[in-house]
Amino acid sequence: MVAVVVTLGMIIFKVYDPNQKKDEHKTELIGIVLMVFSLIGEGLLPDFQAVIKQNFKPVPTVLLVFVNKWTFFVTVAFSIVTGHFL
């Protein structure tokens, strides 16, 4: 629930910025989508890790490696899809 509320707040703040002039940069849809996934991940990951820690008792560095591995894969995939990989 916290992740949803924070994500909606960030989207509203970014899309409806009253200080932004009309001829300045526009918010792109892909940026909003990335922000939504990022904030929801930030909200859900600690709870998911708590369950994993309780059930499997892994070493903390193992959790860090797996999070970084999946973040790397998502980042590379996104950069390829958007044409910014090279």
C-alpha cells in the first residue's frame, strides 16, 4: 500500500508540476513507466527480502548480488529497447 501511495504521489508531482512552463521539457511516458516500476520495486523489495531472510536465512551479500544482477538485466534490456545501448 505504501509503494502505491508513494508512486502515485511521485507521478502527480512530476506530471503536474506547477512551476514548469509549457514550453519546457515534457514528461515522457517511458519515464513515468520506469518511475512506477522503480518505486513499486522499492516498496515491495524490503518485504520480499524479509520473507526470504526468514525462510532461507541467506547471507546479506547474496541478496545484494541477486538484486544487482536483476537490476543489470533490466537496465541492459531497457537500453537496448530504447536504442541507447551503444
